[in-house]
Amino acid sequence: DPYASDPPRHPALKINSLKPFNAEPPSEILSENFLTPNAFFFKRNHLPVPEVDPERYRLEISGEGLPKAVSLTLEDLKTKFPKHTVTATLQCAGNRRSEMNKIKQVKGLDWGIAAISNAQWGGVRLREVLEHAGYRHGGAAQHVQFEGLDKDVSGTPYGASIPLRKALSDDGDMNGEELPRDHGFPLRAVVPGTVGARNVKWLGKIIVSAEESKSHWQQNDYKGFSPSVDWDTVDFKSAPAIQELPIQSAITEPRDGALLERSGEQVTVRGYAWSGGGREVVRVDVSLDGGKTWQVATLRSGEDAPPLGQAWAWKLWELSAPFPPEGEQLDIVCKAVDNSYNMQPDSVAPIWNLRGVLSNAWHRVRVSVKI
Ligand code: MTE
Ligand code: MO
């Protein structure tokens, strides 16, 4: 069993697939912590978790614009470069796929609303590593390809790439703890504002290139299509690889189907909101009546206001309001707005796509109210 040496995991995680291991935390955990504790951070593995000996680990860097291939040890990375930290939210392209599945079957893991988490990552800047390796601008280089140390049965590693100009940072710790095995020990690429899939874990190779990664996940997966495209007509070459993700928000509390006590109290709704590409969430609207009337939620960001275009971390939000005077049901809805005034679409069907990615419609939960 190639998965026999996978690490132990927290029993509270909701498992979507055991081998490879894919799991999300209970949604309340997300809104309880600005920084998601590592044990609860969602886990998305395509392959077995590799066992990497930190003593023998090497990061190999090569390609376009580099005078020669360079190989760095963990010690090199820790001693030759300044340490940087960045708080960045990671979201899988397939977060909330289960809502698309309800419209029409899609292919992929049936994620709920918690294939998203937030961490403070500590490590070295990719740009500084490339400069150390002697990278010179001006050639044909357009992309930075990443290769993981996790391999399928044919020996093909997980791979992805990002545009060269996005090449910002890669990292060695997570929330101040050693990077856990599930999250890429000993080194992963952290690409703030960019879809989870490009944040390559167990990073073994960096290749500066005129071309995108040739990997299956860059070329024939993680792309968006029209609702009219099906598996007979899909042409993966016709769509760009997902990099930045669209504006997103969801309700973490109460849960769909919950029973709330009226007892003269207020109803409290909590959730998360985040946008890709460093765009900052500036507002979250919440409705208790299915979208007829709206109230503005309070945003709780864990940090000082980020510089323009560098809002990498999510915002948690909360709305406390009196129960509507009548009714035994609340139809709670949320939608977020980012600083480009991008907003979420109101329903799932018009954004449905065969891979179930980019699922960011208004999030709705229906709860019962006990008189
Ligand atoms: N990197 C490697 N080497 N192998 C993988 O399977 N999965 C990707 C990305 N990096 C993956 C990888 C995907 S699709 C996502 S969403 C994120 O890692 C998940 O990161 P996490 O498990 O730390 O939450
Ligand atoms: Mo993902």
C-alpha cells in the first residue's frame, strides 16, 4: 500500500477520500480561528505523501535564464536567505463543488464549504532563491514550473506552474510550526492569491521556462468552461489554467438544517470571505429572508489593512440581528464584494462546469426556528 506511510490526521476532519487523503474541517472551526490550526487546515493530496529525509533533501533549480542548475539543501535555504512571513488563504478550485453536483453531476471530490483555510507561512522568497541561482531577466522565460516529490505509479510527479511575474515566495513553516507532512514537508511553494493547485507541496524542482508546466493538472485539469461543455466536447487547450480565484464567501454558522431557539435572542451568522489575486474583501451582505432584504456584516480581519493588491488573507465576518418577527424558517444568504467591486453570482446553474471548479455563488443555508 503506497499510502501506508501517510501521517496521522485529526479525527474531526471530514474525509472526502482516504487514499489519496482529502479532508476538510467542520466549518465552524474556520470562523473560530483567523489562522486555521494546522491539524484542521484542509488537506488535498493527489498522491501518497512522500517521506522526505530533511538531511538528504535537495531543491533543484534550473531552466531558462539560469547559467547552470543549482541544488540547495534545507540548511542553505535557512541560512543563505532572509526569512519572510506572509498570511495567505489557500482555497482549492473545487471548494463548494457539492453545490454544483446538486445541479448536475460533476467530476471531482465532493467538497463542502471548507476546502479553504488560512495560515501564516514562514520561509524564503522565491525571487531571492532565483536571484541566488543567477537568474537573469530578458530571455524567453515566462513561467515558473514546480515539481513535487510525490509521484504516481508511473513515476510522474505532481506539477504545476505560475506566471514568472507572480514568482514571489516559497516557504518552510506554517503558523510557526514545522511544515506538516500533509502540507508539504520540508518545503512547499506558497503563491498568495493563487488557486491551491499551484501551491506545490514537497517542492523538489523549480524550472524557469518559456512554457507552462506540462503536467496533467496544469494542462488538462483546473480550468473553467461554459455550462454547455460536456466530456465529449471539452477542449482543455481552449481555456487558460486557473491562477487567481474569484470572489468567494460562505456561511459557517449556523449549519444548513440547524434548529435555532427564538427565545427573544438575536440570531448570529458567521462565515468567511476571500478574493483571489490579492483583492481585498470590502463588504459582506447577509440576508435572513432568501435575498429580499440585506444587512451588512461586520468584518473581522486578523491583521492591519494590507497594501493595495496584497490582501492575501481572508476576512471572517459576523452578523447579529433580531429574528424576523414571523416564520419558522430562515433562509440565510451571504455574498461578498471585493475592492474591484467583483461580486458573487446569485445562483449555481449559470456557472456550472463539468469539473465543478470556481463554485462561488451566493451561499445559502436554511434553518428552522423553534418558537
Ligand atoms: N502539491 C503536490 N506536490 N501534490 C498535490 O497533490 N495538491 C494541490 C496543492 N499542491 C498537491 C500539491 C492542490 S489541488 C491543493 S488545493 C493544495 O495543494 C492543497 O494544499 P493543502 O493540502 O496544504 O491544503
Ligand atoms: Mo485543489
